[in-house]
Amino acid sequence: MARKAWIERNKKKAKVVARYAELRAQLKKDKDYEGLSMLPRNASPCRLVNRCEVTGRRRGFLRRFNLSRIAFRELASHGMLPGVTKSSW
């Protein structure tokens, strides 16, 4: 399980990105790179980290399910993910 502070920090960054999204798009459209550099660092969407919804883990993240590989395997084994079946050959 990831530390609560890391998860909360990422949520805070997501709020900042959402707040400045429209302004960033306008500045990019106008090619005002000086204005872009004046915005807060966390206003850039590349500063966000994909984290697992269950554990907060950032490595081994599966975008389709918003889960880490470990949480995905656990939930899939218990049949908690619709449409996911265990395959064997």
C-alpha cells in the first residue's frame, strides 16, 4: 500500500491540472510559451502519476482497469472483475 501522503499529493496535483487546463490550452494555442512558463509546475498534466485505485501503487499499472498488476490478479482470481476470465492452454 502506498503512503497516504503520496496518494493525496497526486489528488492535489490532479485538481491543479484541472484548474489550469483551459488556460494552458489557450496559451498553447497562442504559442505564448513565456506565459506557460509562468504557470505552476503542477499545472502540467505530465506531472500526474497513474496510481492503482485500490492500493495506490504506481508501478505495474494497467490503464484499462486502473489497477496495479497485483490488485488486478487478486480481484480477477476472486471473480470481481466482469469480463475477465482466467485463461489456460
